[in-house]
Amino acid sequence: EPEVTQTPSHQVTQMGQEVILRCVPISNHLYFYWYRQILGQKVEFLVSFYNNEISEKSEIFDDQFSVERPDGSNFTLKIRSTKLEDSAMYFCASSERVRDSAFGPGTRLTVL
Amino acid sequence: AQKVTQAQTEISVVEKEDVTLDCVYETRDTTYYLFWYKQPPSGELVFLIRRNSFDEQNEISGRYSWNFQKSTSSFNFTITASQVVDSAVYFCALSDTGGYSGGGADGLTFGKGTHLIIQP
């Protein structure tokens, strides 16, 4: 069964550095999402992406964040200048139809 | 704005007991979707069920069952004859049409989760 993949599984970075988290959605899916989960807390929606543009974004998704679909397979989340509070698990999700999301295994980001 | 409340932070039961996880939601939309996800200690999110607002039939899948009641805005999840492998954090989530673009790619709003501990 096809699944969403994410790399790396764990990323450690220094505060102020840029990070790019990568996702490969399921190939025939049209909608792409990023979510964040700070340790021990709930999963929070960051952004959705459809037809090569942002469809919806939350208050968390400020100017430090950006998303891109650089080619036909990858979907990336960039954090320009990481802060300590960006430490979290980041989940990518994709869906063929609206609201039918499959989640990836997550990337654990640790900002030191 | 939508909201999902899971009032039970942690539940601990002994194996083989039945357990119900509560979920109460708020939305202004008449069309919406409700979900349950399981997050085992390994961290991934495992999809359990999706239910749309027009389908109030209860659903049973093996030891799992869901009770959707629009009158009380609740979508509760029951595990019958619990097993140690059911130990996880369970999240209830809501998706409505509240996205600003109206394009339909709306994100899920999750509850805070219920940590279920099944003791042997």
C-alpha cells in the first residue's frame, strides 16, 4: 500500500539555522499538509497546499515558514531561522480527496 | 472557529475491560468530518475512522466502536475487551469548511488527546 514518506526521521540543528523537512506524498494525491506536534501536546495544523499554492494556513505558519513543491514528487517545509520553540515532531500528510489524509511517520526536529 | 475537546487526559484500565474515550466538538458548519487517530509510543499517527456529519450511524470495527451524536456534538470511541497493544494516545479531530480559501484543502483540528494505558 502506498504511503507518505518523510526525511530525515530526526534533525538536530542550532538555533538560527535554516532547516528543510522533506516529504514524498502518495503519488496520485492532490492535497498536501504540514502539521506540528510539540512533545506531549496535540497535533496542530500548519498549512495546506493545493494546485501549487497555499490553500490554508494557521497562525503558527508565520513568515519563518515556507512550503514548496519543487518537483512532481517532493513537498518541503522550510524554517528560515529556527527557534528553540520550533522543536517538535513535524508530520506531512497528503490526500486524494479533501479530508482523507494519510500521514507520514514524522520528522523530529530538535533545535539546540 | 472549530474546536475539539477531549476532557480525559489519561485513562488507565486493566486488560479486558471496556473503555470509552470522549470527544466533543464545536463547529458552525453543517458539513464536517470527524476522525479518530491512534498514536502509539513509536509516534506515528494511525488513522482509525472518518465520519461525515450526515452519517449518524454508529460504526463497529472488531473491538472498536464509535458513537456519533449530533444532538450533543459528540463522537465517542469505545474499545471493547481492551488489550495491552491498545495502549497509546488517541486523538479526535475535526475538519469543516472553515478554510479561508474555500478551496477545500482544510486542515484538521485535533483535540489534546487521551493517553490510554492498558495494564496487564
